[in-house]
Amino acid sequence: MKRILLASCMLLYVCTSLYAQSEADMPLPEPEEDPIEELLDSLMVHYQYDFTSSTAYDTLILNTRNYRSNAIPTFSTDVIQTRLKSVPAIIPMDHNRYVQAYINMYTQRRRELVSRMLGLQKVYFPIFEQELDRMGMPMELKYLSVVESALNPHARSRVGATGLWQFMYGTAREYGLKVNTFVDERKDPYKSTVAALKYLQNAYNEFGDWLVAIASYNCGIGNVRKAIRRSGGKRNFWAIRPYLPRETSGYVPAFIAAVYTFEYASEHNLYPVYVEMDLNQDTLHLREIDITLKDIADMTGASLTELVNMNPELKLQRIPYSHETYVLRVPEEVALYFAENHAQIMTAYGKKRNHQASDNVIYSTLDPYDKPQGKLHYYTVQPGDVVGSIAERYGVSARQIAYWNNLRRYRIRVGQRLRIYSNKRVIAENRQVSKPAATVAVSAPAPGPAVFHTVQKGETLWNISQQYPGTSITQIQRLNPGLKASSLKIGQRIRVK
């Protein structure tokens, strides 16, 4: 009898020990309705990117294990724990069954979405990293946007949170983000990043723990304070996790899983799929101008889709007309075009300008590299100045100012002193500027002989239309059915009248 009782006790002890030892490593049953996974599914609806399929090179370089294209690798708990410990991070990269459940989600069930995010990281991570470095915060916080928005600035949740960092309207206003008819700065990658990191820094200053600060980003500081009180004053995320809202209890594990997935993507046979986005960007500083992104695309030949993706905060795809300077992100060639043609663009699209071009302006054929003519002036650059506006004021060309001052890509800085040789009776350009035509409904072309134009190198529909007074882009396209601004070819003959 004693032997049977002893054997039963031993069996009970072994079973209890095995349960206690394995519970932490036991795989978490995949939840049927996980709020984090539901959020990711909802964000898929708001993607506005055209994805390329040219990832063969990356796959070839990154696929060091020679996986088949459809292979979905899995690894043991020990391997994943070792990898997480190897991530260069200040924030603890803990591993448990909760974290493992989200690693499974990213590396097995949401592989297409992860590939998209791997492509988007080249666009947005440099923005995050620069601001994190400036503020002296942990670099791994950049992965929080993966959980928040799947790196999609157009993302909008069911409750109205918007942008890369999913700001609600009230919190956005509290942290200085504008939301009005023209702009929603929650979608601005730069301004929203600054606001998000300020929030996280404030939360860390209060709680002294980055995982707890991250939890507060999801559910609010008030809910975290309440969870700390219910836990008996503990300030460790895993200790207060049972007292947090259901979504937040999975939010921090999903963050750690996102760090792991991005750091070890190729080990799981995951590779980037890129978006149509020029990474060599410049900025235009615009004010008192009524112009749309489509206008800019038409006159420069840039991709409208690309301009929209570079400036997702513009709700109407139009620059807000204001006396304040608006910073627009554009491809480098667009910035160069604006610098060289500032006067003509302002004449066509500017309003309430102080200096209107005269009907009888005389244009010289001065080459920017000719010996300077006229009296030497010195001009100190003021806030909001661009080379084109300074050139217009002194009656010279932007290229001349760039040449006289060894400017690279027409870049100037406030306080810089420029040398300018000015003859105020001439404006150094090659063609006459006509007054902008009033906006009227486009009618059929006037009777008379047809006029044709042969496209030259660097020309766009906009600057072709400027060479023929009274002609607009719309009229040229009506005269040439099927003609698109982006499809012009050198030597192409098009009708302009």
C-alpha cells in the first residue's frame, strides 16, 4: 500500500514539474480573433503603392541558404532565443510563448505583407533612424511603426487613428500636428515621427521602462498607470501584462516579434518587394502659389503617383496657398527644374505677387559662363528664398547665380552671401514670358494653319505650351489624342495649334 501511495506521489510530482517547466515554452494556441492580426488585415485595405517584381537580385544575394521559392523555414526555440539575444538593442528582446506566436504570424501567415514592409523600410527607416539618433533614443523603436501601420502612411484604423504612427486626432493636435482641409500631418513621415518619439520619450521618463512606454503608446498612459496600481506598483511589462487591455497585451510581444522578423528575414526566406519611390529626394519651399501635384507632374514629366507617395499628407493633392512656406518633397530633377524656371512657374501659378513680369520684358541671350556683365551686388539669403526668386529680382538667370557662386544643385542657406552681376534692364533667359492666360473652358482650336512642334531634349508639355502664347497643356492633348506628359520622346512631332 505504501509503495502504491509513494508511486502515486512521485507520478504527481513529475507531472507537476514537467508542466511547470514546459508552460513557458509551450506554443500559444493561435487565437481565432487576435486584435493585432485583425489590425494588420485592416491596414492591407489602405495600401496605395504600385509594387515592382524586380526582387530577383536581392533574393539571389540574401538567399544564402539556397531555399526554394516556396519554402517556409521554421526554427527551434533555442535558435530563436539566441538570435534575439544577438540583436544589438537596449530594449529587452524577451522570448516566450506570446512573442513566438507573433513570430509565427509574421514569418508564416503574413509573408506577403512582410515582404512589402521589407521594401518600405528603405523609404521610412532612414527618417526614423535620423530622428532617433538626434534624440538619443534606442534605434529598435523604429520597428514600432511596423506594428502600428505596417509602414503605411495612408493607414487608417477603424477608430480613426491615422498615418505611420497611428495618431488619433486629439493626440495629434496635442503634439503639434496639423489636421485641416488641405493637410493631415499625421500622414507626414517626418513630422509624425518627431511627434511619436516625443510621446515615447515622455512615457519612458515617467515609467523608466521602454516596454512599458511602448505599451502606453497603444493603450494610453492612463491605462498603464491603472495596470501598475493593480499589479501592486510593479513597472515591468510582463508583470503588468494581465492588467492591460487585450490588444495591448499582444502589442508588445508583436513589437519584439517584428524586430526579430526584420533582423532575420532572409533566414525565413523573406525578401523585400519595393515600391515606386525615388530615394534621392529634394525639397521645394513654396509659398503664395496655387498649384497641384498633377500640375507639377505635367510640367516636369515626374510620376504623379510618386509625388503623391512622397507627400501623403496632402489631402487634396494641392499645395495649400499661404504666406507661410510649404516644404514639398520631390525627385531631384523636379527641384532642378523649379530652380531654373522659377519666374515662369510663379507667373503661371502664383497669386498676389509683388513683382509681376512686364509685357515688354527684353530677354538677353547671355550664357551663364560668359564674363559677368553689370554691377557687382551682394545679396544675403533670407528665409524662404530660392535661387529662382533671387534671380528674378536682379534680372539674371538661376544658372548665372549658381555659376558665380559655385552652387551645387542650386542649394543655398539662410545668411549666405551671394555675388550677383546685375543689369536690371534685361532678364537673362532665352524666350519671352507671356502673361498667364485666364482659366477658361477649353474650346476647339481656332481656325487657321496647324502649328507643329518637334520635342527637344528636356522639354515637357508645360514648357512647350509656354512657348506658344494662348496654348495650354489641355489644348495640346486635345490636338494630339492619347498624348501623355510622361510619354514624350525627343524628335516627336506634336501639334500645338
